[in-house]
Amino acid sequence: MEKKASVIVRHLNAPYQEESRTQFKPLGEEMVREIKAAVAEIFDRSGGEGLLKESREVFIKPNGIDGQPYCYTRPELVEAVIEYWKAHGAKKIWLFENSTQSNATRLVFAVIGYDKICKRTGAVPVYLDEDKTVTYEFKGKKSVGEDPDGYFVTTFEMPQFVIKHLIEERDKNLYISLPKLKTHSMAGVTLGVKNQWAFPAQPSRGFDHNYNLHHKLADVLSYVRPDFTLIEGVEGTIYGHYPVTALADKAVLPLKVLVAGKNVVATDMIGARIFGLTLDDVPHLKDAVERGYAEGVHHLEDIEVDGDISCFKEKYPYDLYDYYPKDVKILKGKIRCCKQGCQNNPLTLLQILYGDHKGKGGWTLIMGYGHDPAEIDAIEGQVLICGDCAIKEVSERLIQRLGKKNVFLSHKCNTLSETAAAMFYLMKVDPMEFAPINPLKALSCLVLSKLHGSTALVPSPFSNKFKTV
């Protein structure tokens, strides 16, 4: 049978951090040298300078969602890719990202070190949250007005940078995606396809971050696909994409592998296979295949693998590890509580604040709908209600009894900035701890972001001291 796509898999043999991974460290010199050699071999094998298009400009999208250890594309890999294209005829190289909700991309670049890479190499940093936008349609489903399971919102804001360079001038520019090898508690995996969830502006991402998430990921793919995807798997994360550093020895695997190909869906399928996951485990990849975005690939058998994946025999968990403060009461709706949004979104943050920042408990977290009124009426103290379903069902009842000052609301299906602001206050965690750089530098990044028109949904630096949601 003729193979419809080729994916390159390369193993890295250099020593990797032998001590506990709960102490995140830069990669050693031997590993960096091996990454550079592997990157060069992968691109050379795939066409080298011949991959460049008319403009000879290269647009590189890492996974720079946040500065939390292990959740972003290693800067050593990013720099190796930039250096390769500098040496192979690139006229200009752009490094662009739009970090996850609750983060300003300019600040995330400073924390990870992408800003320093740009200064060293001459690559141009682009913070998509500071860009002007144009309204685009989510076309995968009808609106909820026409279909009970349809989209709550059928449009989104797309940055002009993406529209101009990756859609309108697609035939002129080389677009390379550099995702991190991660499972995802809401999407199965987060690889090349989900790496493009950065393209809807942050205010557009909160709606339908529920059972419809995978459809919207495929919708974005319908507009733009990378020319080349290179997944960095120096380590891979299980139990989701945002591991608690204190649990890194459980949740972070030293897989030491790179996965690359021109077909982003096929490349993601091999990335998922490394975790033992199939299309049935990753609905957005299955949706992309069914819609024809995989260029004829329907099964793993349609993919020619240049390398060895036979050593990956285990199916790893992608849902969250059971690790929460015992004195936080968690109430999930019995009719609906979407794992893709108002359930695993706040639970992920709860784990991080508890495990890595010594966050306090003594409060209640409510999500989903279909709650027992007697159980709601028994709640005392402070409460965080996540998601519009839960807010509509129980918020007024709790506010009337407990008072507005004790009830915190996080709207839509996934408004991470509101969830974070509430948890910073309830758990007594300083938001500035999330930026492990000089506080003045962090504040400077936030101010510059705002001055440049950022639409990032960032909680107040003082949200641990004042109730803001």
C-alpha cells in the first residue's frame, strides 16, 4: 500500500538530567549539540533550503503558553531551528506566539528566554496578543440557536499577522510549528494542531472550551496549516499539559525524541502514538482526518515512519493526576461538567497553586450543572463558581446567603484569568511568583504589553490582596 505521508522520528542519546526532575534545569552541552545535529539532519532530509519559498522568510511558532517548567518548547530546540535557517538562506526569521489565557506573551518570552534568543540570533519576536485582529468564523458546527449542541459563539478574532503572513501569503512564506510533546487533560494531546489555538485571540478562547473544543481546533486548522511540524520531545508530559513541578518525576518522562513531518495531522498522530494514544483518544485529530485535513491519511498504516517507534509500548494517562488540597471541597455537576473547560481548567491551576506555591485551602470549588440544592445550601465560607452553567444555576442562591464578597465567579467555559485571580486570593498566592524573573522586569513586560495594545486576559498583580472577580 502506498504511504500518504512521511514522519521522521529521531532519538536523542545524550545524557539527560539524572537527578530528580522536580528541579527544572537547562539542557547539558552534549544534549544541545545532539539536538542541533538532529535538527539539521531532519531539515536536510526534508528538503533543506529547498523548503524556503519566494519571500525566503521563515515564521516559527513554538509552544510558549506559559513559563511553568516542562510546558513549553525547550529554548535550546527553538534556537537550533533559528540557527539552522539563518545558515540556510533565510532572509528574515520571525518567532511568534500568543500565550495561554492569563498570560501576556511578552512576559512569557522573558521568563522562558525566547526574548534573549531573538537578541542573539536576530529573529524578530512577535507577540500576537498585541496585534490588531479581524473577525473570522468557526465553521465546524451551527450555533446553539440552531443545534442544542452547537457553538455558543460562532466567530473569533484572528491576529492580522497570522492572516497576512500565514493565510494570504501562504505560498510565499515558510511556516514551521515547534510544539512540545505533551498529553492534554482537555484535548488528549497538545501537538501541532493544538499549537494553533494561539491564533484565536484570548477573549475568543473562553467560549465553547467544552465538548466543542475539538471541533474548534479543527476549524482553525481549516484556515491555516504549518508547512513543517517538529515536535520537541526531550521530555514528554503525561497527566496533562501543565505538570505540577513537585510531581515532575511522575508526570514528566525523559522520552528524548524528536518527531517531524510536513503533514501536521500525520505528525501529530505519531506523537500521540508515542503516548500509546489513537485517534479515538484525540477527538480533534479524528475530526481533522474526517474533514480531509490530513491529506489522505486515515490511519497510522498510511504513514511511513522514518525511525523507530516500536520502543513505545505503553498507553500513558492524559487526564489529571489525583492531587488536590484535601480542604478544598470540589463539587461537580451531575448533569454536565465538561472536562474540556470548567472542570479540568480550574483543577489544573488548583494543582499548581497547591503543589508548587503552597496555596491554602478552606474553600469550595463548584463547576458544571445539576447540583443538589441541599448540598449547595450546606456550603459555608468562600466559594469559587467556574463556568456559566454553574453560575446560572447556583450563584444567586449562594450570593444571597453568603454575601457577594464570599462568592467568586469565573465566566464562560474557560476564563483562566478570572479563575486565576480568584484562586490567587483564596489560596494566598502572589501572582508575581509565576514570573520567576526580576519583579521590575515582569512589571515592565506587563506595562509594555498594555501600551502596545495587548488583549491578553491577565489577572491583576494584586489579585491575591483584593477580590477582583
